[in-house]
Amino acid sequence: MKENQPYDLFSINLSTILKGIMIFTISLLSLFSIAGLLTSLTYNYRISSHSVNEAAEHVSGGALYYLYTMENKLFTAHAPETAGPPSLSELAFRYATNVRFQDPRSFLGREVPGFSIYDGEILVAGEGTDYTNMPIESEPPAEALDKGSEGAVRPAKDFPKEKGNTPPSLTTNGKKRVYMYFTHTRESYLPHLQGISSPDAAHHSGLNVTKVGEMVQERLESKGIGAMVDKTDVVAKLNESGRSYGQSYQESRAVVASAQTNNRDLQYFIDIHRDSQRKKVTTAEIRGENYAKLAFVVGGEHANYEKNVKLATDLHNLLEKKYKGLSRGVILKQGKNTNGKFNQDLSEKAMLVEFGGVDNTFEELNRTANAFADVFADYYWQAESVQANDSTN
């Protein structure tokens, strides 16, 4: 027996080594499989800072404080009356039914036809913004998009250009950095449309949001920032391709992608819209004058949308400092009844901005265009300065 012991020992050690190699191989394959599965999931099933925040925000402050007391008993002495363990039954009910007791819309969103069109999440609330006055994106009736049935317009006056200003100290040296386009090109404003009173019919092929783009462009260039306005009529392109109005973003996507390919100098991509909300919601009085309010809309259905959120939030905060009350805030849109991307997946520096509503005048919009360009210029040159410093370090 003793003579065979070395062979038995060798046999046992070899068997153990083989098992170890097999376990290691299986573990490694499992790790790669799990990693591959996680990376292949669509953006909305991946773990992100937003998804963690979304899960945590539904836990009450009292429940969070209770969890602290479990780790440190010193917190118990000052625990609020609301401190207590989270309600597992309420959490289970919410995730099973998607009904949230704090949000009445969750009771109706799946039951009332069309109700979810008005849904969205307020990421940053501007002055007066709540869930009763969210931006509305309504599809116009077919006749409103028919050039042949368009009525007369009340032309917007040409606003005088600023004179006597010294040339900007900073410039982009002729390079176009900001690209403005219009997915809903014919969105217009009722005060300038004769014989039209319905917000849904406030569309015109000649006088529309493209004029707002021109106002912003003029002001940006006075600040030394090269900008271009693409007036491609998306409605006309939809008609040519046989697509419906609901496919406007697919049509404008090709326009933006072409601009990116043809001009590598472009950095910021702004899709200018007009809200369907009425004047009370979309107008602000600042220093004794009326302005058309702004709203930033971000699509949440792509992997890097948080960068778009940061850009919109930074601009909102700057507006709050210089033109308090002008911005309605930052709204996140996603779901089956909205586009969910708004072509913002094409660039982390893309944004959709609602300039005013159907009742605003071009005089009010001109003030807003000046304010937006003023704040954007501050943001742009600060970002350029930071980037230049980083490159020299």
C-alpha cells in the first residue's frame, strides 16, 4: 500500500488541479457571458446613475433615516416621527402595477386614450412649472399643413440691429459652431396669422419658427460665435417621401446627420420648436417687458442622454441668474407616444428648445432670442476656456 501512495497522491493532486482549472474556466466564461449580456441590453435596462436615482427617489426620507439608525444608533435619539422601515407592500404594488400614489397621472395614463401624450418628467422645474402645464406637442390637422389653404399673415417687423458695439473680443474665426434646425418647420404664432385661432392650426410655410432661428443666429454672431440656420422644410420632405407627420424626427435626422458629415466644425445642434401651450404659461415679464418663455426638452431613450440633460440644466441655471423666470425648466420625454430621442443621440451637445407658445409675438420672441444667445455665449466661451486649459496641462 505504501508503495502505491505516491501514485495515489499524484492522482489526487492532478484531479484537484483539473477541477480547479475547470472551475476557473467556467467562472471566466460566466463572467464574460454576464458582461456581454449587460452590454447588449438596451439603454433602459442598463444600470445607470439615473436608474439608481429613479429607484431611490421613491423611498421616503423617513425610511432612509430609519436605515441610518440601523447602522448608527446615535441617529435614533433625533429620529423624526416619520422615520420607519420602507413599505415593502407599497413598493411591490408600484412595481407590479406602475401606479404611484403620489402621482395621479399614473392612475390615468394607461386608461385614458391620448393622456400619456402629456406625460413627461420634470427634471428641473422653472418658475411656475408643474405637471399641469407641461409642454404640449400636438399633431396639426392635415389642412393646416396644406400650402394651398394657408391664410394671410401679419408680417413680423425687422428688429433693428445693435449699432455701436465694439467687435467681440472672442471669435470662432469664421467657423460655424452652432447649427439650428427645425423638425416642425412650420410651427408658427397666432398673433401673426390672420383668421386662425386654433392652437393646432398655428402653422405656416412662410412665417414660422425659422425666424426665431435667424434672431438667435444674429445675436450669437454678434457675440463672436459662428452659427448657421438650416431652413429645410421637413413637412415638404415628409410629403415627398410619403411619411406621416409623426415621422418628422426621422426625416430631420437625415438633415442633421448630413450637416455633421459636411461640416466638422459644428459643435452644438439646436432643434427650435414652438409650444402649443397658451400665453399665460409661455410668457414671462422681466424688468417690465414681456418675454416668450423657453423650455428644454430632453429625450430619455438613448444611452448618453444624461449629457444632454447636463447641457440643458447648465443653460437653465444660467438663465435663472440673468433672466429669472425665463426658463420653464428641463423636461424628460420618453415612452411609446413620443419620439424619445429627438435626434439627441447624434451628439452630447444637442438640445430641443421650445421658444414660446402659440400666443407669443415675434417682439417677445426677439427679446428671448437675445437672452438665450447672451446666456449661451457665456456658457460657450467658458466651456472653450476650460477645454483650452485642459489641453495645455
